Amino acid sequence: MKLLNLLILSLNALPALALKWPAKPLRHDVVVERRSTGQQFKTPEIRDRASRFLTDKTEKFAVNGSGIPEVDFDIGESYAGLLPISDDPEESRKLFFWFFPSTAETTPEEVTIWLNGGPGCSSLSGLLTENGPFTWEAGTLSPVQNPYSWTNLTNMLWVEQPVGVGYSQGVPNITNEVELAAEFRGFYKSFVDTFDTKNWKTYVTGESYAGYYVPYIADGFISANDTEYFNLAGISINDPIIGDDTVQQQVVILPFVEFWQNLMYLNQTFLTDVRELQAACNYSAYLDKYFTFPPPQGPFPVLPDPYDTDDYACDLFDIFYAAILEVNPCFNIYHITETCPHPYSQLGIVNTGDYSPPGSTIYFNRTDVKKALHAPLDSNWLQCTDINVFGNGNSSSRASDASVGPANSGVLQRVIEFTNNTIIGSGDLDMLLSTNGTLFAIQNMTWNGAQGLSNYPVTPLYAPYHPEYNGGALAGAGIQGVWTHERGLTFYTARLAGHELPGYTPGVAYRMLEILLGKVDDFSSIQSFTTQKGNFTG
């Protein structure tokens, strides 16, 4: 299956995974120290407090935190709506955003952006099921508070982009990621002017096809050479597409399935046949020669794409996927431990196997939700749009550097070398974009004077222990994966995470964000979460 086509189907069901500790973030009765503009942000469950964000320019975007449909608690201060992609008065295209000031007692002068992928999928899906202030996980009855909300640590901005996604307005006309970055840069300038965040540090994060979005947008920030508006401080991407389709997906799929065979339960005759194909397609020899630590020097040769050559015998990913579905008809390539039944997601159907019960509605397409978020009432919100967000372009007609992936076009290298604060993560239970596939792409990349990683990641990754008393929001602790760091790039894994890493292992993602923001040294640190009171040893 063509990788970009699969990514458009992303964001399947997520289990309810998070936790609640007795820490600052959920204290809705505190007075938050902010540089006052003289106005007060008021919601029924939060005491009056001065907000540096509530101004004449932002008042029209203010969201009533106690008026979110189906949410029976106050989500706090936030702002949502549409902003233009340029300051041209004739520009009618706009991107939709939902902005949450941090609940930290002192407002950090930074903004962290989250982007989902697709291309064409809404970042509100990440907010609702991964790292937002409230979560509504697939298969659960109602939303719950998310103690692992990234707003605990930083000011968070979820953006639906490019034009054509979610509530965004206008007709898509970009044809490649360079143009996408320029479009986003125009939007972000509008945001900075509206919320008065000039010179603030900016971190860009995301997952899946955001493996393209994030590096290209970050590179666009760098090329703007304007820290007043685009003060890039670091990036983070998990389960990203960053390299060549065939290498990142086809070459590594047999070893992936063999490693998890106890879950796949494929018969040995089938496995023997596929092993013969692996050798005949030159995947075995390629893997042996190039997937080494450190890697052979120089660009790796490009393998034929089964879809370009019509050699579907070498499309091992589809071959495996079809076989696994025979064994487990509810198999989820985004999180391989799932079995029947399919849980229902409030985000709506994206994959053909998603379950939608009679009378169900898509949460963000409800009129009451649109009203609460200042979204266009006539919009037809879909988790992943059914239109081509690249206008007249497509994956084969984009700029040549975009077609080879940011890891091999020079884009990701420039971002690493500029920030020396780049973090790439992978959920080990993700079959679509597996850990070794991502590592393979990294081994074919040169940055800060050397190519690839010198050693396979083996250092244990630690997520702090914590008290728990909310059964609707849980997260694991202790050793959760492995990690490594070389020359400004950190790579980590979460063994029990699928494609949507912050949703499956929120504790690991929370620790990652602390590292990205400079609050914690690295994944070997055993200190408590920076928002957690006291220590807890489990």
C-alpha cells in the first residue's frame, strides 16, 4: 500500500491512557501570575484572574471554558477561530486554531505548536485524543480531564492546516511543502500579532505526515531570518514519515512482523513464501548492507517503488496487511495489539474498518461545538479531508526535494543544525511507520558533520512514577523504551505506544516535552515530572 495513501487514513481509535496526579495543572482555584492587560478572564469554575492574552484583539476568539459540549468540567482559558494566511487585505484563505495559555503559575514566553498529518488530517484530533486539556478516547462514554495535557508545561497552539483541512477556509492552491511552509508562516505572523507573542520561543511538534510538515515549516521559520515572529527553538516529531517510502516501509516490514509474530500469528508456510520475496526483491541484502550503526558513508541507493514499477510482488507491506487481516479482522496497523471489536471514535470514520453506530455524530461537526469554538457553521468537518490539500499538486508532482523526504532533502538537517534541539520518537507498536523504518531514514541523513547514528538506541528510557486516582486517565511508569542522542538529535522509542504516541503513552510524551522545553536533561533522568508535587517511587 502506498505510504502517503495510508497516512491519509491515519488517526485510528486510541485507548484511554493518561493519569491524574495532585499537581499544579489541575488546580483551578489558583490565581495565575500573568502580565495583566487590565482585563479579567472569567469562567464559572475559575476565580477571576488577570490574563495577558485577553485583549481587544483577542476577545472575539475567547472560548467559554465551561461551555464545551459534553464536557462537564471547565477546561480553562482558551481562544479559537480563524486567522488569515497573510496580511494582504484581499486574502480570504484562513486557518483554524485553538490556543490554550499554559496553566503554569507564570506564563512561559513560548508557544508550542501541534500538527497532525495526513496530509489533510485535523490537528484537533490530536487535541481530543492525545495531548489536549481534555480527551475523549475511542470507546469511552464521555470526555475526561487530561492530567498529561501539554498545556501544563507550555502555551499550546493546535492548528488545522493547510487550507482545506477541518474548519479552515478557502480553496487549496499549494503544490508542495515549501509553499505549505510559506502559507503557515503567514498564519503564524497573524497569530503573533493578534496575541502579542513577538520574540517568544516557538517549538513545532507533530506526528505522522507532520514528519514533512514540521521540518518544512521549521525550515521556513529559519529562512525568514526574523526572530520577532519566527523564533524557532526546537522541533519534535513522532512516528514520522521522513524518508523514502520503500526503505521506510517495505524493506523493514518482514523483520517487524517476525519480531511481533506472537501477536500476528501468521502461519509458517506464508512466512516462508514472504521470506523468499524479501530476498528476491533485494530487501534482505539492502537491509544487511545499509541498516548498520554507524552506516556506510554516502547516500544509500534508491530502491524501486513497487507502485511505480507495477511490481506488486515486492509490495510486502500490503501482502502482510492482507494476511494479518485474515487472522485478526480488527487488526490496527497503527497499534498492533488491538483485536475485535472496533471501538467507536467521536472523530468519525477514517479507516474502512472504523465502527460508527446508528445515530452517531462527528463531535467537531456538531453545530453546538462549532458555535462554542467560533467555527463556521456551514463547514463540514472531517477528521481527514476528502479534498486534495495540495491543490493542483499531488505527491508525485511536488518539488523534487519534497519527494525524497525531509531527511534526504537537506531540510531536516538544516533544522537540526540550527536548533540542536530536535527530538524524533517512535511507538514500537506502530506497523505503518515502524521504529526501524524511521531509524533507517536517519541512517541515510548527514547532520553536524557525520552521517547517521553511531549506535543503535539502547539506553533505557524512564518515565516517572506517580500517584494515580483517576481511572479514566492512566499512564505507565518506569522503563518505557530506549533512547539515544547524537549531535543535536535525540531519538527515542515507546515500547507500548502505537502511531499516536502521546495518546498511547502520555507519560513518555510528557517527559519528551519537558526535555524539548529544557526543563529536564534527558530521558535517563529519574526526577519527577516538573509539574508533580514531591516524589513517588511506586
